[in-house]
Amino acid sequence: MYTTLLWATDGSLEADGALATARELLSPGGRIVAFHCDQRFMSGRSVGAPIAADENERLRHIEHQVNDLQADGVDARLFVETTSRIAPTEIAHAAQKVGAEAIVCGTRGIRGLRGFLGGSVAAELLSRSRVPVIVVPAASADQARSEVRAAQ
């Protein structure tokens, strides 16, 4: 059990599955810091347009999740970093900044050429982080979605 967890999220279904795991690993009275890296294209000396076309929708989704955590009595905070740097570096830095004991993130499980070219945030994070990284496979997100549908 952890008292402070950094949940690295991009607003995806895989990240949602990782949130379920983070909640399970959190000690009573613990804190979850939801970290979102708002990656931007570099434009001269300033940071430009978001890389993700649906960035605003992603952020609203994450804000809603943090509000739900707070409504459930979880000490939850949102930390958004707007940057042109790569996400794994920002996630590792954020974990240090907030004093996280571990990082929880999801993975899409992309392999082969597509995974090589696109890179894996989770894999890169493993080499950059100074705290344990708990990687939740995409199958967990599928199970979480099934449980939500069954409850509705």
C-alpha cells in the first residue's frame, strides 16, 4: 500500500484501467496525484498547438475523474504540465516533485514496428523513474469497462 501515488494519465481507456489499480494500491487516507502531460508542438521559442487534437476533451475527462475521486473521499489532485518535452521525462519529474512513492500508468500493449516507431511511454518511464513504476496492461482497462457496463 502506498500513501502517495502518481497516476500518469492521458485520458485514454488504458489510463482509466490504471486508475482502478491505483485506487486498489492506495493506503487509507493516501493521496493520488493525477498527472497529465499536455504535449505541445514547439513553435519558435514558445510552446504551440497541442499534439493531441482532442486535448481539451481529454483534460475535461481527467478533471471529471479527479472530481469523482474527491467525491468518494480520496485526497486527489490534478497536476498538468504543458510542455514540448517527452511524456516519460515529465512524468518522472512530476513524481519527484510531488513526493510520489510509485507511479501507476497504463499501457496499450503496442508491439512490433508500430510500438518501435511510436515508442512506449511505459517502457521509457521504467528507465527514467527513480520510484517504482506499476504498469497496468490494456486488458485491465477492458475488464474495468466490462465491470462498469455490468453495473449500469
